[in-house]
Amino acid sequence: MQTVERARRAGIQVGVLCVGLVLLAGGCGSGGGSTGISSQPLSGKIGGQPWTFATGQTDSFLTTDSEYTVDAYAETFTACTGTASVTANEVLLNFPKAVGNYAVTLDLNQTFYVAATNDNFVATSGEIDISAITATTITGGASFAYDADNSVNGQFVVTICP
């Protein structure tokens, strides 16, 4: 199961890289600015299907010294020791390891992963607000979209995995 999960994550990262290169070559506009983050739980649509945040965990393999990579799911499981089903849509969050408000940009993009089609949709505009980081959790909110079928807005608390 862990091999399948790593392969899926590797596929997501390759997709993000490819989309990022295409966007860079195409001269996409910069995003950012305040979009109004909801006080409700992070929710929206992925692949046109309703999605509401349930479990989030940092990915220790992809997290760097300066940036967290977080897998956010609509399924409930024990963070850092359990796994979501391979059919689960997810949001791959990226943000600096510091409290603050950050514009979603080409450099700080957010990815929607649609499990049924294995598609990645990369949002390059919107907002991430990190309100607290402890030794075990990251608390914040986000509002970003790729299109009407891939968008989220609301609050999250994710677990920092070792």
C-alpha cells in the first residue's frame, strides 16, 4: 500500500511540474491578493464532486526545510499512520514554515488531485493563511481555485508527521 501511495504522490509531483512548466511557458498571470477565507471547514469541489476536509498530514518525503507539503483528504483516518483510499480525491497544499498570509502563485501553487481520472489541476491564484504552527499541528485557512469544478475555501488543522 505504501508503494502505491508513493507512486501516486510521485505522479502528482510530475503532473505539477509539467503543468507549472506549461504555465510558465505560456506566461500565465500572477495571482494572489485577498480572496476572503471562510470561517467554515475547508470545502468545495474536486473534479466537480463535493469535497470537505477531514484529515490532513504533512508529507515528510516532500516537505523541505522551508516549505510544508500537506496531503488533505475528505476521508477520516489516523494521520501519519493510516492512509486514505486510493480512490480518494485530495488537495496537495504547499506553504512556508512560518505563520503568515501568503498569495497562491506559480511558485507557491496548490494542487487538486482527481483520483478517478488521475488528473492534477494546479491553482496559481488565491490565498493561504497560516495562523499557528506547533510541534504537532498547523492551523490555517485557504481559498483558491483552478476552475469552478476544482475550488476550496475554509479552515483546516493538519498534523505534522515525523
